[in-house]
Amino acid sequence: MDIWDVRAFVYRYFADTTRAPSTEDTARHFNISKEEAGKIYTELNHRHAFFLEPETLTIRMANPFSAIPTDFKVHANGKTYFANCAWDMLGIPAALHCDATIDAVFTESNGPVQLEIRDGQIAQGGVLAAEDGGLSDMLVHFPLPFSRWYDDLVFT
């Protein structure tokens, strides 16, 4: 087992359960100590393979999955996942290789939007509901350039 096996486990766990595994879950799966699992979590966080809550060993993000509720809900495979942002809400169906319905909120207006993803594409007429207009009117805004995302990934 190496750290990348742990990363793969974290992603499988998210896909299966919609939540992040604890260090106890990971230790039990790999038959290692909780301390060793914590060291691996710390290293994976350092390498930006996933992101821990500050000063903890609790996974906050394993992009595109969020361990905390957000305004980006992805309904897929009979489960509801949370995405970190608009970009990641499209990444969850891609990562799971499945169709999905996405419920999100426009940041500027707090208006709801719902998208249908089928066969890896936004479905024809894919906006089922959008307060601020149709699909062609939607933009995804990144407040920072990519080179600065890791300065504060939660804000970005």
C-alpha cells in the first residue's frame, strides 16, 4: 500500500457513501494504525491530492466531492453528493460516469438552477429551471486565477 492507494480509497468511499472516510475508516480498511492513516492524510493534503480542514485530519474536499453541504447538489445513482463549486458539480457525474440532476444556486442572485446531465453532456434543454434565464446566459466565475487557487481553495 502507498499513499495513492489511500487516495483511491478516499474517492471510492466518497462515491459509495457520499461522505469522506475518517482516519479510523482508512486505518481499518488498510489494517494500519490511526496514526499512520493520519500521516498519510497529511501527506496527501500537502500534495493537494485532497484537502483537510485546517489543523485537523478531517477531509473537507476530495475534488470534485465536498464533505460539507454546499449550494451544489448532484443527484446521481440514487444518492445526493455535494460539490465544492460550479466546476465540481459537473465533475461529479464525470467522475462517476453516470447521468445526474444538479441543483445549484446562482451566486449573484441566489436564484435556483437545475441541470440534467445525460451521457456526459448537459441534456438538450438541460436547464430544467433557471430563475435568471437559460443555459446560454450562465457563466462560471472563478474569483482567482488557477495559479492562486491553492492560496485559499475554500474561497476559490
